[in-house]
Amino acid sequence: LEATTLYGVSFPIMSDDDSPASNGSELIGSFVQNNFDSFIEHVRVLLIRRSESFSQPIIEESKSQEEEERKDDANFIQVSLALAHLLRSVRELASGLALPEVGMDLSIASALVDQTVELAEMLVRLRITVKFNELRGLVLKECLTPLVREITQADKPDQKEDSRLSSSLVEMIQLSSVALSDGLQMADDLIRATLQQSQATNTAAPVDSAVVKLAVQKNARLFGIWLASSLEQLAGCEPSGDDKVLLEMEEEENDEDPKPKKKIIIAGLERDDESNGQHEDGMIISSLLVQLDECSDQAYSNFLLALCEMCRLAERSISTTLNQSIQSAMEEDARVAESANTLFGGTINPHRKGKDGLDVEHILSKRFQLAASRTLSMYILDRGALAASHLCTGMLQFADARDPYAIPTRPREDVLRLFDIIKASCEDSISIMGGDLFASAVPSFPDEIDYANVFGDRLSGGSGGGATSGLKMDVERMFIENIQVYPHAFDELEFNRNSVISGILCVALSGLVECVRSSVFSSLGLRQIKVDAVLLRYLVPHYVKDVYGTPEANACTGVCNAIDDVMLNAEQRCVDPEVCGDDEYYDAEKDEIVTPFLLVQQFLFNDDGDQNVMERISFS
């Protein structure tokens, strides 16, 4: 290179415009750059293989985890020393290339050093990523797996009912809180060990501590996002990162809606593209879901609420906890910077204060808020599906037309089971969300003159009675307000009892509507479904109310409209049109005329039975 430079200076090649051509220096620079690129790529491959060899877990029973970690740290120190030696050598090379005797361009010489530093930083980031990927597996195995095992063992089918009730909702919430605390403690230990080790080997590793801190912050954020997604999958949701599975369809905005539901849109959500253990994590989560399938309905619903509360707790604490771990581990550097400020003045930009934290844009808190909302929606769907299965039981019996004069005597037992679910859901909701146990007290049964105000025109006969024509049914459906039964994936659900109970009732009645549309009703079946509808309309205001100015402005109205929709479809599918709109049933045994309202009133307020029905289906 010295000879080439001397030859180029002594015998310059003149171009047409009498100026020395720069082709010679460009060719020399390209020659140096290409050879160094080949060299640094070779070193990169060797170091990556070395780092992957010591990052792979060693499966030997004789070696403990502490020994493996000690060997891992020793290997990383060796790699750090090699990188330090490489950086010194490249700096000497760049200094030699910049000498006047060589005359290499300074930008090319500095680029060689930049490439070496970038290689060192890449290996450090790779090591931190591998460590956090291992942390995910540990959290699944040491925190979430024992949580699921504890719940399933306390709810084995071969145990007695008394022992199965021992795992209550409060106990599950305590177990989930302990699991979350253990997982965050593991993350805290890893963060402190990583940052303190980088400070201890700062003289050997040619990587600035700020680079290590940024890498730790990024992987800590990805760990939080992964944890929220894992909790969603345990609740039954699809993996949120798989774009091939989810297709999100946004609904059209309605200007007439006074208060549309809020959306949780997370802008700038980081993707976990460098994770290597996603397949293994997915296998562990799948095995946990198989274990949860063996739980009873009540235990599974309690587990969903416990996961919801776990997400809400993480929403409030995970960012602060991880950020404090990083800041406390970096206290040594902070003290050094503070002492430097006393000597040389302030070197910290005041405009950057508060902008270098772990979660400045509150992405983690929003992600766990979305996970809590999705988990709560899964609880609503689970309870609503169970209630719908009760309401749709025995639907084939409604087509029995052997006795056209048969009349019902009381609401079905399956409708009472619906209110058992609703009461239990109210108690579970207020145990974690607070608030009132019910919306309003059960009023006295109305008089005949007030039927239209309490039960609506469809049930009280105010719609005209008789068979409903197709045109008339279409007009009635136009004025029935549409309700959103199933929440959208990005909807922000209200965490209160009213929102949960209205969602469960909407899901249950939506399932009943679909079952009615595929059934045929005799006169007895239509009368029975109307008695059930009267009981539902009477007790719905006890559990749900319209809260104006909020997304629950039509909570009670929507449930009542769903009940009217059930009757509307049942009347259309009745084989005896003359029965539609006829609320007077002749009881041949008692030789009297009864109505569905009178049957419900006698059933609720008669004390002849062994158990007071009102105590079972309400809080009155």
C-alpha cells in the first residue's frame, strides 16, 4: 500500500481535464474494504458458532443449573476477551492505514472500526436475547405449569363435592398472583445478573454499557408482550402474533350510538422475530390447555377470572418492576456519572429526562389491559355458552303436538339454572371488581294494567296479537335495536358487574334464538317458551340496568330486545297460528283460565314448595 501510494503521488495518471484521476485510490479503498469484509464475516461466523455452542442447554443429570450458568459465563468472558483483542487489532490497522505513507481515506479506516464494534454489539444482543428466551421457558415451567397443576389437582372428578369447592376464586387469585410475582422475580434476577456482569467485564468487553441496557430494555419489553400473549392463550384466545390465523374486521361506526365501545389499539407494538423457542413454548401451553379441559365448569370459570385479575395486576406493576430492576442494576454507572458532573458540569440533557425508561409509551400496560379485556370476554363467552346449553335443553319437546289443549304449569327448570349461573357470576364479579351485587331490588309482581310497561308490547300482547306476517315481522325487527353479542378482539370491556352479566345474558339468549330458528313449536311449546320469557323479562332488571352516557347505555334494553326476538321467531315457527297472541289458557283440571303472567306469579310467590324460589334465582 505504501508503494502504491508513492507510485500514485510520483506518477499521477492525468485525465482529459488535466486533473488526477481518483480511480486508483478508489480501487485501493475497494480492495481493503472487500478483504476486510471477508475477514470480518469469517470472524462473525466463528463467534456466532461459539456463542451458539455455549447457549445450547447441556442435558446431563450430574450437572446442576448453577454449573451450566458458570460455564456459560466463563465462555462468554472468553468471547469478550477475543472481541477486545480483535478491536485493538482493528484499531491498530486503521491507524496504520491512516498514516500519510499509506494515504487511505479516513472514512474507510473508521468504517473498519465501526464494523468491528457492530459485530461485538450484535453478539452481546444475541446473548441477551438467548437469555430472555430461556427465561420464557422457565416462567412456563416454574410458574404457570404449577399454577395449572394446583388448580386441576384441587378439582379432580373423583373427589367429593365438598373438597372440590375448596379451590375458590379467592384462592385461585392468590395462586395466580404468586405465579406472577415469581415470574417477575426471575426476570429481575436475569436483568440484574446481565447488567452487573456487563459492568464487571466492561474492561474486557468492547461494548458500552448503554448498548447492553438498551438490549435489556428491548428484551424485557418483548418478555412482557410474550407473557400477555401466553396468558391470553391459556384463556383460550388465539396467538395474537400469528397474522395467518386472525383476521380483524372493523365494524362500521354508527352515528346514532351515543357512546360506542372503546378500542385498545397499540401503535408501535414490537414483534418478536428473533425468538427461537416459540415452538417449545407453544407445546407447553398446549399441554396446559389439555389439563384445563379436565376441570369442572365452575373451576374453569374461576381460572379465567383469576387470569383476568393476573393481567390487571401486571398492567399496574410489570413496567415499574422491570424498570426498577434495570435502574437499580445501573446504579454504579449512575454514581460515576454523578461524580463526573460535579467535576465537569452537567452532561445529561434535561430534555431526555424520563424518555429513556423501559415503557415510555405505556405499551406494556396497554398490552396487559388488552389481555385482561380479552380474558374477561372469554369468561363471558364461557358462562354464556353454559347458560345457553341449559336454555336449549329439551327444545325437541316443544314440537310435541299430541295434546293441543295442554298448557304449561311453571317455568322450566333449565331457566332456573340460568339464574343460578347469573347469581354465581354476580358474586364472582364483585369479588374482584367491587360494586353492587345487583342492579335493583326485585319489585312486586305488576298488575295487569302495568304488563306493557314491565314486560313490553311483544309479551303483553300490545303488538296486536295473532300470527305475525312476514312484512310485519320485518318492520318489528327494524325497530329492535341491534346489540353486539360477541365482543371484538380490540374492544375495551368495562370491568364491572353490569357489563359482565349483560354480556352473559346476551350470549345465552343469542344461542337460544339460533336454537329457536331451527325448531318447530306446537301450541304447548309456544306457551312454554312464553312463560319462560315472562320470567326472564321480570328478573332481568334485577341484574342489569342501563347506564346512560357509557357503553352500557343499552345493557338492559338490549337483553330485553333479545327476549323479544326469541318470541318473535318462536311465533313464526308455531304450527298453530291461532295460539299466537292468545294469552288465556284454559286449565281443564282446575276449570279456570290462566295466563303466562299468572303462572309465573304463582310459581314465584307461592310458599307451598320446600324451597323459596325467589331466594334461589335472585338476591331478594
